[in-house]
Amino acid sequence: MVTEDLQRIFKLEQNRSNHTIDFTQLLVEDMKTLAYKSAYEALTFEEDLF
């Protein structure tokens, strides 16, 4: 589920922020992945309706 993915991502980002790496770029990548997953879920949900 998307909400669980968001929680997982933010938890990962909190852990990453303790390290000296560019976690902003990683957050962007995680959000892109989540966006694709959300779009896929929306498309497959629509297919299930018909």
C-alpha cells in the first residue's frame, strides 16, 4: 500500500540523515519509485473494474 511505502521511505530518510551522504537525491529517487508504483496500482485497479 502506498501509505506504508511513504512511512518506510521517511523512516529510511531519517536514518540516512544521520550519515554524511546526499540523502535528498535518494529521497527523490524513492519518491519517483513510489510515484511509478502508485501509477501502476491505479492502472491495475482500473483494469480490475472492467
